[in-house]
Amino acid sequence: MFRGVLRVNPHRYQIPRFSAITSSSQRTFVTGKTTAKPKRSRRRKIGYAVGTATLIGTFSYLITQDYLFLQEAKGAHEQVPFLALHPERGGVKNLPVVTHQLDDLAQDEGKPRLVIIGSGWGAVSVLRNLDKDKFNVTIISPNNYFLFTPLLPSVCVGTNEPRSLLEPIRKIAARVRGHFLEAQAIDVDIENKMIEVKSMRLMANDNETEGKAEHFYVPYDQLVLAVGATSITHGVQGLNHTHQLKTVQDAMAIRRKVMENVEKACLPTTTPEQRKQLLSFVVCGGGPTGVEFSAEIFDWINEDLVKWFPKLLREDVSVTIIQSRDHILNQMDVHISEFAESRFKRENINVVTNARVVRIEDNNVVYKYKSNGDNEEDLHSIPYGLCLWSTGIAMTPFVQSLSEKLGIQNHQRVLLTDEFLRVKGVPDMSIFAVGDCATIENPKLIEHIEEIFENSDKNKDGRLNTEEFNDVIAYIKRKFPLTRQHCEKLERAFEKYDLDHSGTIEIQELAKFLRDIDKKVTQLPATAQVASQQGEYLAKYLTNRTNNPFIYKHLGTLAYLGNTAVGEFTWGYKMIGGLYSMYLWRSVYWSEQVSMRTRMNLSLDWTKQALFGRDLSIV
Amino acid sequence: MFRGVLRVNPHRYQIPRFSAITSSSQRTFVTGKTTAKPKRSRRRKIGYAVGTATLIGTFSYLITQDYLFLQEAKGAHEQVPFLALHPERGGVKNLPVVTHQLDDLAQDEGKPRLVIIGSGWGAVSVLRNLDKDKFNVTIISPNNYFLFTPLLPSVCVGTNEPRSLLEPIRKIAARVRGHFLEAQAIDVDIENKMIEVKSMRLMANDNETEGKAEHFYVPYDQLVLAVGATSITHGVQGLNHTHQLKTVQDAMAIRRKVMENVEKACLPTTTPEQRKQLLSFVVCGGGPTGVEFSAEIFDWINEDLVKWFPKLLREDVSVTIIQSRDHILNQMDVHISEFAESRFKRENINVVTNARVVRIEDNNVVYKYKSNGDNEEDLHSIPYGLCLWSTGIAMTPFVQSLSEKLGIQNHQRVLLTDEFLRVKGVPDMSIFAVGDCATIENPKLIEHIEEIFENSDKNKDGRLNTEEFNDVIAYIKRKFPLTRQHCEKLERAFEKYDLDHSGTIEIQELAKFLRDIDKKVTQLPATAQVASQQGEYLAKYLTNRTNNPFIYKHLGTLAYLGNTAVGEFTWGYKMIGGLYSMYLWRSVYWSEQVSMRTRMNLSLDWTKQALFGRDLSIV
């Protein structure tokens, strides 16, 4: 019956659908196409066979899945707590207090409340490493998904689809039976241990958002801040003309813009100057995001644009990276940076180093070389069709207000925590911060010089011999774990700091030693790697599986350069270019995915891109 | 080297990325996790092996592809015609006239210009069936992709991804070396054979759209209108509160709204009444779109919502279909409609028949039963969280202005064409119309009764014997091909129309015969199937491969009902329910795809949905 049904459709690209006309078999309409039929029908049969196999597999699985779920759903209808449906009001502002949740289970009653704000690397890492039954967990975030940020640049041109980078936070939170609230934290009442939260507008069809937002309190016993950061402006005017690349919406907007500009460049009324402008991509910031974005743009141009658009366009495309330092990728080894720069040069990606963006105009990025003055005649201007702003991070308004509320916070860009990731200035130490929104406050060893000296000068002779100097290092490592990495490098430093070759270290010489360490202990970078390790640590710390302070283990760094990649790894190996490096780059990111679904999606995206190219549709 | 590199990362979910800290191997940080390591590393190895295989395949292909393209691109740098870069001005409004295109080839010079407006079923069907080298083809559309409309409802909940339904129009047009302009046709200068076209805003960063749009003329020798239709309002107020489902953006907006409403329903400040409203989906129109949308919503609720959201929500979901006729799916067989209704009843989809929507309020759909009066007390009101409006089609403003310009057009909803799809009222017959924007004007046989009678009454006795009556039918079939299907059913109708049993048909009896045919010849439905057949026909007609008028061959009709489907086919078979029918439904749509890319995407979407469920992320 099945084959009979399929064989009946003699036209290949006509799709049966609804019709007001009654059926009738009509055989009189003869076209000239009869000779072509046998070939077509063979091809169709093969097509159907493949389709059939695929669909039978899919379908059998579906039935099993659905059956299992229905059984499960039947038994799972718990009573919803009365207070979940009708929360009592309270707190300073007399708002509803969410003491119970719609999906609270009886066995979660009385467990300590762990609230996580955010759904990025830090939050997800906590969720994935937390013991299953220790906490009643609530996640609060305006995004109901986790985003795999390192691959965002590839979404800008369609190498990967946005949803291949996303995993619903509800699925990640299911392991610890976490509750998710799609809402935004706007304030913390530290005294009463409650977070003030703002829902998005409630009713479906009101156009005013702000007036309709509902505020409520979520009480916590332990609070994890993992809210990330915004972009730093450096006081540059006109950033509203630029795109950023922090969210999946940013990436989708860039993709639309890139495609729209290319389509506009094809219009007959576009002048040659306008065409050059439309196809000029300017990237402010030579960090990994800017570099990888440039590489993706060039991949797209070389692999797709030339195939499907007028050839003329290829010559009008330009990519410019404006970097304030000596090199792009300046956080990596200088050889890597130089390789990236020479490769970009070959690809006609214009790298402007030692330059500072002065302002963004409607159609021009205005910049100056650092060595030049600030006069108008020293300024350079470059027209753009799309400008990406990716220069660094700054505090979100929520973090900023919290930082101001906690008196002793004095960092401009992040919250300061101690080495256990506890936010400084919180009396009961119940607030933690991970990822881009926080940094661990570095100790200033020099402020502790007397304590260090006295503790190690065992024989009280006012100077340190070799043995006593080793005690100094051991003491510092124990008391200031953040310095540990640097202390290790200095273990044979006795001779170096014995400046007067007296055979002992005097207090002035110790001061130099401590200052040198202080200089070397820098802040941890705002990377996924750091956030992820912090989240894992915190999950252990919260459930008393560790009492040690947090130590960051740098595993390595990678950047994609357009069908090649660069990287450096902890044990000293540097990967510079070569085709295999793109493959390695993809493998590493593939293995770091949080779910099999996103793994499968990524593999399929890469395969599809190779087979069919990127999709050119503007949606 | 490769394996060594990968083995180095001992943490599973930490992603190497950029860091300001210099590398150093740090071994002192010990966690409690060592016992779990052997198992993990085995799993990781398997993961890497799978990844490696996938990536090697992908990668080898990539290299080949890129090499081939680079070779091709090198030789393909043609001279761009001067006039393509600097079009001359002309026409009534003295606008740029696009006589040459950026990607014109020398061999296309002098070929007749075929311009196709639109990128839907009709346009694509013309493109796919056109002879390769007969025309210089230009496609004008605001969308640079073809959309597989029949599967749009499945995008509303994420069963399929939007890009799985899209194929870039440039890839389809490449076969005939067509030029694509992303722009909107706003007027036709029939006398000078030029289309006035409006580009979208030109420069990248201006916020005012309208002022910056550029207008230009595109000259044509033959013009095909395939612009589709908009939704009919039936004069109902408040449609701005509703969603439509005609574009991929519509479907994506609905998906966002559905997910947002569900997330809002989970918030603790949402009252039970608000929750019910947020989860109330009201569908105005019981045609295939409305029915399939309802089915998809229910699939989503039963397969995904219950798994990941508080169980409570399941009971608060409602779907209501408001249909003006006796049955939903009223264009199909009544048994099919009844099956659909009984199935929906079982699934708690509320079907309201014989009802008319009166107005859409902010949060309520107001309707009345047709049998009732128009008083306020006769009105019913149903709260909604999302309302889908899918009740029928109307002319786009462009078609409307063209229709008014052509004097003899008198149809309210579409352009009238003759049986060769030529728009009526165009002096040189150079404008054609296909798909939802047009309909073939039906002949009124009764107006031709004298001609028909005289021509067939061979013996001039003022009445028709059996043989002469057969001549009548043959004559009608020849002269009025649209009636052919109905004439065939009437071939043995002599006795039926010999009302006075005189053994001959008199002129009054012939009049009844002709009127009966006139009644039966209805307009073709606004379906993908019709548009597609018209496009194929037109491609042949334009290249003189046929001189016959267009005849529509109805192949069948399908509708998805939520893990089952219904259908009816030309040769009288009806498919009513059963699990295999969903499978058949998918197979048919799969085989009708315009590219292997979308075929692969659809198969993968279905597989992924079965394996992992739908994505819940709101993007």
C-alpha cells in the first residue's frame, strides 16, 4: 500500500496539499517529458529507500520514547504546595516571597536553598558538579539556556547554527532537580538573605514591558553569582552603531547584517564606493573573539560568497582589525601572534596595531595611532558596513549596585572574592561569585613583610639564611595559595635576591622578592576555562568535599584562524598552524560540549557545511 | 602528537581558552575525584574516536571542495559591464534602469529578459523547469530564499528548524544563471515594460528605512508574477494581537511566544488564572494550517513540556480551534474531517464549529455562533495566550494596485488570468501570474449557448440527437479546457438532460446542462500544489514546449494530526489515521524537497527530535 501511494505522484516537485476541487483522475494532459521518466523514477526510488530507512529508525524510536514518557507522566502528578500557587508577601518592599516552587518535591522540604544567578559557564559548572540531594536548587536567569560561547564567532556566518551551541538549562538542572525561573535578579537583600527578582512582562499581549514586570523575592541560604559581564566602552562614543558578540542574539544579528550587506552590494543602484563600504568589516579588538570573527568572515567569503554572488564582490571585501597592543592575540606567545598576523596578511585581513579607536561615526570608525597626538589631523578614518566591538568586559548594573553596597569592594570591573570565591564584605560569607563577574583578590605580600620575616627568622638574627628563606617560600605558599605557581618558579632564587652577596637575605632584599611576586600574580582571565573550574570547585566546596582554596589550572589556549588554528598548552607545546590544527581545534571544542545533543549538532553542522556550504538565507 | 594533546586535559568540561597567565604545570591541586577517572577516560576515548572519524571525513571533503572552488574562481573573473556599475536613468520617473547586471555574461547579451517577481512555489517551479539558455533571468524578491511552506507549523514548536525549510534562491537560480535582486516590486509600467522596484535601505547604519530606500526600474520582455498573498482580515478588529503563519519569521515568532508563555507560566507570581490564559492557544480557522499547528502544539506538550516543566502546567494547557464551517478540514472528505475532530476531542483540543470571530481583544477572542444574533449577550469570549489567525488569503498591495490599473480585472482577492496564465487586460500578453496571487478566470458556458448549439446542430433541426450532443461535449472540451474534468463526468448525461424524454436535447435542456457545468467549475485552491504545477507549465509555455492551456491535476491532500495524519488521493484512496500515516506524510514532504540539503536537514531534525526532544531555548 505504501509503495502504491508513493508511486502515484508523477511530478517530482509538486506537493499534494489541500484543494477545493474534488479528486478525479485526469489522463489527457500530455507533456513532452515522457522520455525522461525512467531515469527520474529510478532516482526517486533510491531517494525513497534512503528516506524509508531513515524514517523507520526515527519512528520506532519515537514510539518507544513516547510510551516510556506516558508511563512516567502518569505516576508523577504530585500535589503542588499551596504556598507555591499563593506565595506570601514579605521583606522590605512587601513583595511575594517564593518559599515554595511549583515543582517542589516532598523530599526537598527543609534542604538548604542554593540559588544560582546566571546560566553561563560558571552556573552550569556548579550544576553539573553538585551532589544530587544536598540542596534545593533554584536557577535565575533571563536566558533559559546555556550558551557555548567559544564557538559564537562561527554562528556569525552560519558555520554553526545557533541552536547547536545551546543546551536548555532545565535539562542541565534536571540532575539536581533544580527549579528554573526566567527572570532577572536586580538586587540582593543581604541582611534578610533574599534576592529581589524581576520577571519579564507577564501577560501575553501588552506592549508596555516595564510597567507590567512583576517583582518578587527569592530567599537563599547560599547564593552563587554567575551573571557574567557586559562590554567595556572605554568611553568611546557611537557604540550603538556597532555589534557585540556576547549573546546568541548578537551572533544572529551579525549573520543577518553580513548577509544583508552582501545582498545590498548586489543591487544595481549601489555605487562602487557604497559597495566597498558595505563589504568593509571592521573589528575593534584583537583578542580571540575579534580574531576568530575575522577568520570566519574570510572563510565565508572564500568558500560561499564567491560561489553564489557576482564575482566582483570578492574584490571589494575588506576586513580590518584595530588592536591597541603591539600584536593581536597578545595574551598568547609572541610567535603565535606573529604567525596569526602573517597568515592574516596573506588573506588580506588588515591588522592595525598600536591604535586606539577614538569614536564610531555613522559610517566610519575613527582611530589614531598611540604614538600620535589627539589632534584631528592625526586621526584616521575607515568606512565600515559592519563594526564589531570586542575589547573587554565591564560590570553589569546588578553587579555594580551590589559592589557599591558592599563597602570594601573597590575593583572597577568585577566583584572581589577571597580565595574560596566568597564575595568580600558579606558578613555571613553566604554569597559566592564565579566567572567574568568576579575576580579573586590578590594578596599584597609586601603588606605582610614583617609577619613573614619574623615567622621565618628562626634564630632571630635579623637576616635569613638559605634554610630560612626556604621557610619563607613554604610559608607564603601555605598562607597565600594564589602565589603558589610563582613561588615554585622562585625556589632557587636565593642567589638572585641576595643582592649584596652576603650569603643571607636581609629585609630590604626580602621586600624586593615579595614585590616581584606581587607583580607576577595577576588576575585570572575572563575565560570560559576559569569560570568552569571555579564552578566545579564551588560545587565541591559547598558540599564540603574540599576545604582548600581555589587554584586555577591553566590547560591551554586555542584560537581559530580560518581553516587553521593556533594554540598553546600547559606543558609547553605550541600549536602553530597546519591543517590538522583546525581539526584539533574542533575536536577539543567538541569534547567540551555539555550534551550529546550539541555534540551531534556540531558534527552535523560541520558535515553539512562541507557538503552543501553555508546557508545564505536571511531570517 | 594528536592523542598526546588530547590526553592532557584532565577535566571534562573545562574549555581551554585565552588567558593572561603564563603556562605552568601545577600538580598540587588534588581533588577527591581520582577514583572516577578510569571510567571517564574510557568514555572520553570512545567519544574522541567517534569525533575523530566524523571530523576526518568532514575535513577531507572540505579540502577537496575548497581546492576545486579556488581553481574555478581563478578563471571566472569576468569583466563587469560598465552599465551594470553605472546604470542610465530613464522611464516615467527618471530612475536608474537596470539594463545590465553585475553578473551578466557575454553570452546572455541579447537574450529576452524574463523577470520573475517572488521566490515561493510558483517562482521556484518556473526556475526549475525553464530551459537553461533561453532567457536572461532576473528574480526580484524581498526574501533571498525559497520556503517550504507546508512544514511551517512544525517550526512553531521546534520539530523542524527554520533553516531546514529554506533553500537560498541563488542556489536554485544558478541552473539558469539567474540574477537575484533583494528588493520589492512596487509598480509595473505596462506600456514601457518596466517594473518599478524598491530596494531596502542602502547604507548599513541608518535607522530610517523609508527615506533611504532606492527606487529603480527593471525592464522585462516577459514578466512572471509569483508574489503570493496576504491574510484576509474579514473586517475583524484587533488582528494586531494575533500571529499569522505565512513566513518563516512568523513561525519563529510563534515559537518564541509559545516558549515565553510556558516560562512565564512557571513563575511564582503568575496566578492560576493567568497561567491558564498563558497556556491557552486559540486558532482562528480550521483549515490545514490551523489544524496542523494545533497538532504540533499538542505533540510538543505531550512529548516535551511534561518532561521538563512543572507537571502542573500540563493540566492548564488548552487548544481551541474556531471554525466557521460545519467541520474542520472542510475541503477534505467528511469522514476525514470527522476522524480529525474525534481525534482532537481525545487530545482535549476544543473544536468550535459554525462560529465566527467577532473581534480580538487584548486577552480574549470574542466569537459568536452563526445561528445566533449579533447582540452582545450572544457573544462568547475565550482568553488566550497566543492567537493564530489563519482564515484565508487576500491581495498584496502590489497586486491590488496592478489589478486596479488593469481595467477588466474584477476579482476581489486575486488577479484574473486566462487559461495560459496570462494576466487579463495586458495588451501584449507579456505578464503571467501563478500561485496564490492569481486565478484562472472561469468561462461562463451559458454565455456561449448559441454558438455551441449552432455549431453542433449539424442537421439544423433545432434540437440535438445523441451524436450531436456528443459533439457539444467535444466542442466544449476543446474550446473551454477548464471544464474538461467536469465534461468527462457528464459524457453519459444525455438521458439525464433529456428532461421531457423526447429522445433529443432542446435548447432549454442544453441551457440546464451548461449551467450545471458552470456551477461545478470552481477556482483552483491557493495551494503549493497548484502554484508548483502552474510554474512548471509556465516554464514550458514560455519556451514553446507546450501550446495547450494549463490544466490542474489534483494529486492529493494531506494533513498532520499529531503522530498521525490524514490524506486523500486522486484515485479515490483515503488515508485516515494510523501510525504509518505520519510516516507517509513525512515521506511525501521529504521527497518534495527542492534540495538534498533540506532533505538531509529534515531527516536529521526528525531524528534529533526523536533522540533528544525539541530544543526549549528561547532565541
